[in-house]
Amino acid sequence: MINHSIRTHGLQRMTRFLCELAMVSTSGYYRWVKAEPYRQLRAADDEQDIQLIKQHFEALRGRAGALVIKMRLEQISGVIMNHKKIRRLMRKFNLVAEIRQANPYRRMAKATQEHLTCSNLLKRQFDQGEPEKVFLTDITYLRYGSGQWAYFSCVKDGATRQILADYVATTLELPLVEQTIHRLLERLDGNVHPEAIFHSDQGMHYTHPKIQLQIKKAGFKQSMSRKGNCWDNASMESFFGHMKDEVDFKDCQTINEVRARVTDYIAYYNSERYQWSLKKMTPDEFRGHLLAS
């Protein structure tokens, strides 16, 4: 206001008076004027950064918060941006994430406090250079039809990023994970790496004694992310993010249609979707590359 009055009306000799009127120190006013080029530069940077943030915000149909956008910026766009800055820009440009309905999986997890958790053996070392040594797993939910929910469990190879096993169910009951592990073992056909690690979050399925026994009998060392730390299984979250961005399940009317669409996407992801970080190969091609080297 002071600066506008001085510039507009040419009140160059009234600076001190106007500062006193506005209860602002003269030195503070001149510091503010001197910093104007920096403010303009920052505003230009904000305009550039918010365009990138908007791309990911809109890709998830307004359902992405600052932490999700931060992960997507790093995983998809290769841009490192502080989550506090993302929050500031979202507030500044009025990007408000839609509030999601309570996740039934999380509600179930609250009832598992008596189950045993495991140490984080992986410590974000997802790629250990050997196929079928690190298995990452998680569950996500898919909305289809007129508001129905499907639950999708899968296992990802940490080195090749192949999806090795998956299962889609209509409930979150224990067989969702049991069947996923069963399919993984069928694929491995007895060829289990002596140092194989099976890594998940601390969800109720993975802390359940029955699942833990199944993992142990398979010959895997069980590892879990730290509580509330999505970064400890970021590679798995990245796959779910890609799939939900690239596949629309809304027009599916039955669970079998959902399963078919998931199967088609996994086939595409494994054998046709090239990834820059896999030396521009598909996951299937990269597996062959690792085995040949």
C-alpha cells in the first residue's frame, strides 16, 4: 500500500511520513523494496512448480495430498520438491484434496494390535540386483460399477519390477493374501532364493499368525515397513499409482470384468511398458538382462 502510493503519486519525500502512518519502520520498508526482485522470481518459480503439481493433482482427480504428490513427483517426474513447499503452493493456488471415505482395510487393521510385527529388513533397498530376491506386496482397493469395491493384492519383484502374482477379491478376508502368496509360490515352482525377503506394511493380513506361518514355510524372511511410513514400500505404491492412472474400472459391472482388466494391465505392464530406470526396457526384458549379466 505504501509502495503503491509512493510510486503512483510521486510522493518520494513523504516516505518517512507514510511509514509512520502505516506503523512500519523506514528501514523495513526499504528492505521490502530491495527484496522485490526476489519476490518476483519466487512468484515465477511458484507458477512453474504449480503447473507440475496440478498435473499430478488432476491425474488423481483431485484426490492427492501433498505427500502423494511428492512421491509422484519423485517417482514419475523425477523432481525433488519439499512436501512443505507443495502444501504451501496447494494452499496458495487453492488445490484442496477431496476427503476420501474411510478405508475399510485401515479399519480392519486397527483390530490387529495383538499380532506380531516384523523388523524392516529391506530399509528401502528395493533393488538388490537379483531377480526374485526381494518381493514387495500390498493391497489396494478398486471402485467399479455403481459403487462396488474390489480388493487387489499383488507381489512385485524389487529388482525387475515385474508383477509376479496377484489376486482380486470382493472382500478383505484373509484368503486375499493367502491366494496371492500361493500364486507366487506356483510361479517360483520351488526355486526360492536362499535370502528371499517378503516385504509389506504392518497391515492386519501380514501380521496375522496364519499368513506369517505361510511366509515362513515358503522360505522367505518377512520384513515390514515402519508404522505409517509409506516410503518404506514406495516402489509398490508407485505401481498402484500407475495402474490407477492408466486403467479406468468405473464401467466394469462385475468382479470378473475387474479381474480381466487387472490381468490385461499386468500383462501390458510386464511386457510392454518401457521404464526409463530399467535402461529403457520392460520389466520382462530387464529380468532377462539381469540373468544374462
